[in-house]
Amino acid sequence: MAESPPDKAELRKTSLEHRIEAHATAGPLAGDLLAGQFIEAIEMAPGEAVAGYWPMRQEIDPVPLMKRLFAAGQAVALPIIEKPEKTLSFRAWEPGQVLEEADFGTSQPPIEAAALNPRILMVPLLAFDDRGFRLGYGGGYYDRTIAALRPAGELLAVGIAYDAQQIERVPEDEFDQRLDWV
């Protein structure tokens, strides 16, 4: 009898443990390495909007990348949770900006920060597979946001992860959105 795949709750638990181990090994160098790899791999038009995220729970820190993008003249944004829609919108971010506390232990730009519509979206995750599916925290915010942004124009959804976060297969549901890059 074939073994059934783990449920998403159990997979989230073990994937978080793998990310914690990878984060402990890579430490603060991961953000700098990410910055170099991202800038080398992703083509961007001058001034184009790129959405990052404020790191939490041993996620790779994208702030070094966001600082480099800002210094190079890109518009950089952070997500804002829109309720009750459970989607994300994006507001302008810049180095040194005072951020507000937000849901889930993250931070966001203040309400007066300009709204941006990113073409490139950095997506945090717990696990990913070689098909481009990701396992998130279970709220569906990024899946709903990617689904809403794709019809509006070209979107590049880039998962940000350690190699150790790759698994054989992420169980997907009909609303799960595939990443373009990891």
C-alpha cells in the first residue's frame, strides 16, 4: 500500500524546521548572497516596482536586496494586508523608513506611503518544488494576490528560499499559484 503524502499542516511544521536549520547555517550572509543572485538573474526596467517583504520566522532577509534595488533607482514596495479581501496591496519602502507593526509579526510602510503596483514580487515560503509550487503559512494571501495581479499585466513571482527548503512535491489545491522563479 502506497504511503499517502503528508498533509499541509505537518509539512509546514517540518519545512519550518528545515528553514530554521538552513537559516542557522547561512546566517546573515544569506541576504547578501540573495541580493547578488537576484540582481544577476532578474531583468528589470529602470525604475520598475519590485515588492519585497519584511522578514520573520527565519526567512531569508531580503532587506540587503531591497536596499540595493532602491540605490539602483528601482521603486521598492512592501506588502500591506487588505481585509476582509485577504489580499495584499503594496506601498513604497525606502531604507531608514519608520515601519508600522502589522499582522503576523511583520512590519509595513505607513498609510501615507505611496501605493505601488509591482511587476516583480518576492514571495516568502516554507517549501517549494521543481514545478514552482510553494507552501506558505496557509493564509492564501500571496496566492490570491498573484491570481489578481497576473491578469492585470506581466508579473514575475519569485520565491525566496534556501536550497534546503526544496521538497519533492508540494501538495497543491486549485487556488494555489505557481511561482515563476525560486
